[in-house]
Amino acid sequence: MGACLAPCCLDVDKNRYHEIVKEVILFLNGRTPDLIQKIKKKMISAANKQDYERAAVLRDKMFALEQVIEKQVAVTNDFKDRDAIGIAGSHEHSMITVLFVRSGFLLGTRHFNFSEIMSTQEEMIQAFIRQYYEKAPFVPKEILIPTQLEDASLLEELLSSLRGKKVSILGPKKGEKLRLVKLASQNAENRLKEIRTSAATDMEISIQLKKRLKMDELPQRIECFDISSISGTEAVAGMVVFEKGKPNKSLFRKYRIKSVDAKDDYSCMAEVLKRRYGNGEKSRPYPDILMVDGGKGQLNIAVSVIESLKLEQTFQIISIAKKNESKGETQDKIYKPGQVNPVNMGRGGEPLLLLQRIRDKSHGFAISFHRQRRGKQFIRSALDSIPGVGKKRKATLLKHFKSVKKIRAATVEELSALPGMSRHVAESVKKTLNSEVRIQRSEFRGQNLD
């Protein structure tokens, strides 16, 4: 299909692959005109050699790149590479925005958010330039800033050494360069307003959620758990953490069920909750809301575990259950301990949407981990269960074919040609792997990954 060069399988020539990487780097660095000229020369060369099929492919690539350039905005007439830096905000919350101009075209924008900074704008920009460009993959010829820097010459010297050519830091007073700096500063201001608006919205949702759940404090941190298994095998759990309405992926956790029957969802949930909250001070920080995916049964398990740990007064416990449309239910249900009926969350309210989003995130996170574990278990059991295949033959097969899928697709002749393999063992490999596939398909058919 021509969709993948498959470098992971070594199906592409090394020199060819390096050439493609160089082209990608040119494109990402905004050197599209240079790339077009390079491709044009190759196209003409291919045509002169009467390799018209390759020339046509290069022609189409050139036309596609030209269309990209047409969509880009030309912001200067001198076609130089430069970055324009803008800044907005105050000591409490500041935003630095960088506009990337390559060959006169505005290639892209990046925003950098800073909180509780006591430095002046000049000090912030100076520190930013030093830290950002020391790690940046490309340093342009010019860097435009909205102010003058006392140590600009020292920074220029540093950046010039990084670039290998002279770099200038300019604080323009008029013309196109000043317009670029103003555009960067306006973008920084706009982005800062978006963040503040979003923060205000998140605060309003927290206030509504506090009201709906009758909590004493605003919920800042919400943790949600979900169990995933198929036919009671390789049961796992996922925990996601949302802080101030946003997922904090660095705090997400995966759990393998170790000590209970994997077919018993309630026991699995109890094990995971004990492991998360049963380590005394090491379990801190605690959430403001603990949410489990499921109905009253899962809620009762959570309450039982948290009470056994003497933490029932520490945070709010809730469960979320999907709506039952056959009973005329129009929205998912939120349950609290000691309350028979679901919590009244209002119709289409933002608090319920937030809890649903958290539930969906935990659900997907747990399923992803389960599929990962299931895949590893399948590879391990598929090869280990083949008569005549020990550690050495297993290593030989995986080293040559890279995956069980490719081993299964190989012919008996290809398998038996490997060092240490015989035709008898090769036939055993084919027979066992094909039977494993039939078992897997029958097991997955009609199953719910919940």
C-alpha cells in the first residue's frame, strides 16, 4: 500500500531512510522552499533517465508541498528566519509566546505559561531565551523581543555559538519587525485570557459539584477507579486523577490484581482500594472525591474498604452508573453512601459531564492496560505451549520474525530453515499458533471489555 516504510522491520534501505528523515527535518524546520527545489531536481533527473513513474511520484510530492506553502501566511518580505517573542500578564500569571517565522512565512506558535514570577519582564525574557534556545533544535538568525536587554551581547554570543553563525537579538521600534513583536504579545494576551476563562469555568463547575454532593470544601482532586478483565483472566485496574478539572497523567496508576479471584469484580475493587489508601501517611495526598465505576454494589465495597481504613471522614465517596434507557433513564446516575436514590445532578449539567469524562478516562485507561497485559500473556503462552520449542528456539523465532503474528504467517519451509529448527517442530509451531488464534477469536466474540 505504500503507507509505511517499516524501518522497525528493516524493510527500507538505510540510506533511503536517512534521506527521507532529512526531508522531514527540512519540512519541520520551515525550509519547504528548499525542499521543493531539492525534489524538483530529483524529478527532472528521473525524467531525463526516462524513469517516468518515479518522476510522477516526485511531481505529486512537489505539488503537495507547494499547496502547503500557499496556505502559510507571508509576514515579511525579506524571507529570513526569525523568532518573535511576546509577553503578557503580571507577576501572578504570565505568558510568553514565540512566533516562528521561516523564509518569511509564519510557520507556527508556541505558548509558555508561568505562575508567581517575581522577575521583571526583561529578566523573564532574558532567562527564557537562554533556557529555551539551549535545547531548541534550531536557532534562527534573528530573535525579536519587546524590550531592550542589558546583557543582549552576551546572549547573542551564546546563541551564535549554538547556531554556528551570528545571531542577533533585536528590540525593534518600527516596521514589520515591530509588528511581529506586537502580534506575538497580542497572541500571548489572548492565550492568557483563554486560560483565565477556562480556570473560571472550572471553578464554577467545582462550586456546582460541591453543591450537588453537599460537600464542605471545593473538590480539587478527584480519583476514579475501574476494573477490566475478559472472562476473569488477567484482571487489572486503572486509577486516573483529575486536578481542578484537568487530568494529571503523571499521577495515573495501573494495578495488576494479585490476591483475589479475578472473576469477582467486587473483590478486585477492594484489593485495589486497599493498596491505594491502606499505606498510612504514604497514601497521601488523598483525593477530595473517590469515584468508582459501577452501581451501588461497587459503592458499597468502596465504603466498606474506606471505613475499615478509618478514612470515611477524609473524602467523599461516590459511584457512577450508566443510564438504563429501557427504564426511561435519560442520564448516568451518581450514588452516594446512605442515599437510596441517585444524586440530583440537574439536566445536562457541567458537574455530571465532568464526572462522566473522568469515568470514561479511567475506563479507557484500564482497558488499555488490560489489552497490554493480555497481549504479553498471549505471546508468552502461545510460544511456551508449543511442543519442541524451548528457550533457544523461542528466542530464534522472535529474533527473526519479531512478532507472533509474523511467525504465524510464515510457511513451514520458512520456519524450518531457521537454525535449530526442524520440519517437525515447524509444523508444530504452525498448528499450535493457528489453534491459539481460533481460541482467542471465540473468547473475544461477544465479550464486553468492561
